[in-house]
Amino acid sequence: MNGIFIGQTALDLHYFVTRLPKSNEVVESKDLEINVGGPATNAAIAFKYLGGFPFLFSPLGDTPFSEYAIEKLNTFGVNHINIENSDSYVPTISTIISTSNGERTILTHNKPAENFIESLNLLLNMTDTDLCLTDFLNTEFALEVFKKKSFLHVIHDAERFDESFERIAKYITILICSESFFKVNSKSVLKTFLVNHPNICAIAVTRGDNSILAIEGSTYFEIPIRQIEVFDTLGAGDIFHGAFCFYYGKTQNFQFSLIEASIIATKSCEFKGAHGWMNKI
């Protein structure tokens, strides 16, 4: 099963500390992990690990950092297409500071791709790609894709409701968002949103360790989250999205796919980093 993933790839510098630093304070890290990250990237990696064949379209430029990130993606078996290969493009480099109880601080930046015509044409010519996931970080590229190519399932990872979402909303079939997306999370709010966005057939609202709120058509339900001892929550939401894509692509069962994805994402929080759960679940 193939899947298209459009969004961000970052080089993550992940520091593990006993406590987060205060202002103007130097804290020594007990461990450092350098890896690839980003919402669409972590989702693609999870999708691959579970048995899918992901094609990740994200900007990396042409720098030594880019080369390292591409090598890491290759080790995960992710097919990467660089949608911005200019040597003047600065790839996303994130500094992440995590404590052993799951607290974290992230410093990052994101520059959307601009010169993506060649990679756009490559994607448009691909076949056997019914499923596409987009994150909220390379909307312009995603818009150009959706104007020219249709997918049976378009899953959108939304962090917040803004102008860029409204521009892409008419192409989305499934919305998975954080609790900050809606001002109020309730059955009536989700139902009204579906009425106003008729192409979206289902919504899931993730709320950390609280239950997932979901609606499919007129059916509203909640999915409880198993309570665990958290070690690191980095990438848990991304892993959830990738696992959901895998199970939904196989079954087209919305509720089942949410349940399976929540089990994997929750379990991933017991391990270090965004990829520490792999080969342990």
C-alpha cells in the first residue's frame, strides 16, 4: 500500500535533561540524539514501519545537513523526494529539550518550499496512490498538487485553524487535529464543522492523554487513552497520524483505525525520542 506524505522534514537535535533550563542558565545534557523529524516525516516513518510504502515530499535544500537527513530517511526505508533542492534553501533544524517526565521545549523554524515544479510533476505522474497525508507546513505545494491530482483519501494534520487551512480545506476528506484547532471541542461544534465543510467526512480531535473526540457522518464517539508512565512524548502525534494512515488505507474503517493508531502512539511515549518505539512494539 502506497501513501503520499507532504510536509516538513527537520533535522532534530534532541537533548535529554533532568529539568528544563531557566532564563540565562546553562544545563548540561545527559544525552543527545540527532535524527530526522517533522510531522509528515515521522508519520511516513511510522507508516513504513507498519508495512506501508511511503513517498515523502518535503524541502531539504542542498547542504551537508540535507545529505545527513536523506541518509537517515534511507535507513528508515522512506522514499524521499526533495521538493526544494536549491543550495540557498536553509533546511529546518530543530533544537528539542526533553525531561524524563515528558516535558519538552522546542526551538524551530520552517521555510516553505518555493521552487518545486520538477517534484510537483513527479508526484502528478505517480499512480496507485489513493492516500495522501499533509501537515500544516508546506501548504503551497500541497495546494498545487490537489488542484491537479485527486486522491481517494486526503488526511490533514492540523495544529490550528487559520487562513492556510481554509485554502486547503475543500480538498480534505479526513481532518485530524489537536484540541487547540477548535475554540470549543463538543459534539455540536464538530457536527456544524462537517456541515460547513461537506467534503470532510470525518474528524478526530486528539487531546494528549485525554480521550480522542471523533465524528464520522452523524456518528459521534470518544476513544479512551490508556494511562501510562510517560518517558517522552516527542512525535507521538505524528506517529498517531502515520499509524492511522496505515490502518485506514487497509480497512477504510475510521473508528478501528483511530483505536489502533492511539494504541501505538500511546505506547511510543514509553520510549526515548520519536523513533525509540520501533522494534519494541
